[in-house]
Amino acid sequence: MTRWIGLLAVAACSGDAATDMGGDPTDGQTPSGEEDCVQDTWFVDADQDGFGAGDAVTDCADLRPPISSNVDGDCDDSDPARNPDATEVCNEIDDDCDDAIDDADDDVDVTGEDVFYRDADEDGFGDAAVTRMACMLPDGFVLNADDCDDSAPGTNPDAVETCFDETDVNCDGEDPADDADADGVLACEDCDESDKTVGLPSLRWFDEDGDGYGDVTIQVLSCIDLKGWVSNPDDCVPTNKAINPGATEVCNEIDDDCDNDIDDADDSIDPKTQVVYYRDRDGDGFGNANSSVSRCVQPSDHVLDDTDCDDTSSKIGDPTPWWPDTDGDGYGDGDVDAVNACDAPIDTVGNDSDCNDGDGGINPDTEWFQDDDGDGYGDPEFSRIQCEQPPSYVLDDTDCDDTDELVNPDTEWFEDADDDGFGNASVSVVQCADPGASVLDDTDCDDTTHLVYPTRFDFDDDIDNNCDGSVDEDVGSETVTWDGDVQAIMDTHCISCHGDKVADAGLDLEAGYVNVFSVVSSQLATMDLVTPGDAGNSYLWRKVEGTHLDVSGSGDIMPPKGGLSDQELLDLEQWIFEGAAQN
């Protein structure tokens, strides 16, 4: 439907004319403020199909945009195919903007669309004489024109014609009582009245589950194959598609193939659905791998297990677990899964008690020896037998002194021929026990005399007494004497036990010089208390130095509650070396 809007054209006139006519000289102005213009009215035409949409716009004609139209009525200004001049077609869209779509529009063009046929009796077959072309299937119409009587729902191509029918109810154009092909079968019973070789219909059985096999209790005579009907009545369960003569018998307690044999009783059963059972002749619950049957139901003398080592004796059944014994020490690795077998596989044992299967020397029978001093060598007197290594224990048992980390089979002993406590670096032996006349030190520069060793005072004798490579560097400018130096040392450290009132071991150091100079020691008869010039043969020096036991002396170091200072020892040794002068 087209709607036209008349154009309002206003002739331009000059201001003078307007004035001459007695009018307002501003009346000729347009809404835009321009004077003396031709006014026009238009609508926006976005899709440029000649029809606009939206509100009308009135303004000077020279301001009119190119995308516009003097005609409105466009129902979709974004689609040029939709406007009042368009043709309505079957597409579920209002093409001509008249608010009617497809079949609801009297102007719809149905050229090329489907032809529908009236089905007045609603039997699914249409009347060829009553048609309608439309976009969609109209109510009461169908797509076929096969009905020969649209007033009788029982008359159509699907009807089954009998000899009791007086009319052509199956629309095949033949009288039921005729025998046109002269085959002795009336048309009502003849499957093909035009073919003398085709006569009576055959039985069909209903196939409810669609498995190709019919229900013996539901049958019909038919000349043609009917949908849902088959030519055999062999289905034993008409409502179950999985059960029929063509099915495979499986283990499920059902006669799947309709042969009256179920599961193991059916020779045609699918063996893949059966379970393999092994003969358990001795009844120990373990089966013989060499004697088996496949069954749906377990036989009474068979089991699922196939690991019996001897099926003639119930005492020999479950195979033994075997563990790897990689190190060959007779103990298996419990961190690895066992292999169950009747006989031991190669390199396996029947226990899993090894804590280290990579070392044949470590197992539950391993003897570990205590290593208290942490030198890597164990004490043979203290040990434990177990697999895991205890803290502070080692496999070695050759330590001869587990209280001293410096003494072990790798210890190097240096000869101390002069018995000064310092060894000769050039004469040594490597062993655990002290070989005798040896020390761990190797710093003696002269092992032929006990008067030369690293900690000795370097006296004024042109000899390197302390092995430091220098001679006489400790010599002082003053001579050490008893009265001037040594008596003070004795008074400070010794007279509380060796004075004139208390003289332990018969030694009175308070009385002075006369009791020590060239006096034989009461503890060691072979050595004087002081031998002038020789501190090593002076028992007093040995006692304060702490080496008295090295020369077969006895008792403790003196003084017992803290020894002399280094300077006091040097002064005492220098005094003896210089001749042990009194003053």
C-alpha cells in the first residue's frame, strides 16, 4: 500500500513585495533563519529505496539531504528490499510494509511455492480436485493427492481391501469382486490383478521391537511388505530388540538367540563373555594353570587362580613371593615388589630384609663397630649386628684407641729417640698402636738430644735449642739466679707444700738453694733435683714441665693446682742451663 504526501511549495517573493502587500517583511524567513527560500518537506530514506521513515522534516529545499524522500511508509529503513512497493513473498517477513506477513497478506506471491491438497476426511491423503498454494501447510490440507474418496476416511491407498468391500477402498481402481487377470483369485484377494502369476497374499507377523523377527501371536495377510511387519514369527521376546534368533548368546542368564538354551548350555555362546576357571583338584583354593575351562558359571572344582605349584597336594599351593637380591648377599630388597612364583627366579630370595641391596656387605647380619672419635675406624670391643648403620658406627673394626681421632690405622708415628716429646720427621711408621719411643709430632730438629726441641729456651750456647732456625735469640742481658729469680718462683707456687713446716716428699724449698742443688730426688734415685747445665737431667725441671713420667718418675706435675707460666718455665730452664747459680 502506497501513501503519498503532497508537497507544499511556497513561491519565493521579495521583501518589497511582502511590504507592498502590507505584510511583515520577516514572514518570508524559514525555520533555519534563511530568507526568501523555497520550503520543502521530506523524510529520511537511509536505505534509498524511495520511501522514508520517521518524523517529517520541513525546511528550505536547498538544505534537503541527498538521503531523503518525499514519501514515507518504510517499515525497515535499513533494508531497501522492504518498502510499500515491494512484493510480499514467503519468507516470514512483512516485505510490503502492510503489517501482514506471508499467507496473512492477500497480496502474497506464492508462485513456485508448494501445492497443498484438501484432506477433508483427515486420513492423510488429499483430494486432487481441491488445491491451495501457500507458504505454509494450511490446516486440513496435505502434500499428496492420492485419496480417491475424500469423504470416507476408510478409503485411501493404505486401506486393506477385503472381499466384503463393495467399493474400491484402497484406491487401486479395481472392483474387489472382479478377476480381471483370470487367475482364479478375486481382486479383493489378488495381490496383483494385472498379473496372472501373482495371487493370494502371504502372512506377515508384527515386529514390535524392530529386530527383524515377528511376534507369532500377531499376524496379517498382505500382498506387500508392510512397515513394522515381517515374514517370520520367530521372535521369542517380541518386546526386546536384543533377543532374537540372530542374536549372539552371551553370559547373562537369558536365551539371547531363542534356541531354548541358556548361557553354558548353548554351544554357540560367545566364549569372550565367559570366564576362564582353573582346575583345583586338591581343593586348596589354587588352580592348575594347565587345566582350565571357560564358563559363565564357576564349576564346583575350579577357581579363578592359576598359581598352584602342585595341584595334587593341598599343602603346596600359593606360590612364594621372591624379592630381588642384586648384591647376592642372601637378603632381598623390600623396596621392590615381590615376584610370586613356585620356584625362585634368578637372583631372588625369599626374604625382603635387606636395607641396602646395592652393597653385599650391608644386610641384617652386618656387624657395625662403634666410632666414638669419628675418625672412620671402629672399636672392635663395641659393636652391633643390624642392617641399618647406627649413628657413630662404621664397618671397620681396626681402631686401637677410639677416644682419640688422631690415633687409628692411618696414624703416622714419628720416632722420639731422645725422649723429649718431639718426633723425627724422617723416621716414622704408619700403624694404629704406638710402636714405642714415638710421638705424633714431627717437629724435632735434633732427635739425638733431649736438649733440643721446638718449645725449649734458646740458650746462649751457639745451638738452635728450639728448632726455629735461629741461634740464641732467647738469651737475655741478665743472668738468672736462685736468690734473684728462682726463689721467688718457689715461694709463689711451692712452699705451701714444700716449706720448713710442711715438706712433702722431704723437700723443703723454703730453706733455699742447698736443698735442690746437686741433691738426689727422693722419687727418682737416678736423677738429681738440679743438674747444673742440663735441664733434661734435672728432676725438679721435669716435675714442673710435666715430663717426669717420661723418665720413670712418679706423682703429679708440680705445682698440682696450675703450672708455672711460660716466662717462669723459661727463667727456671735458663737458670739450670747457666749453671744453677745461687746469686
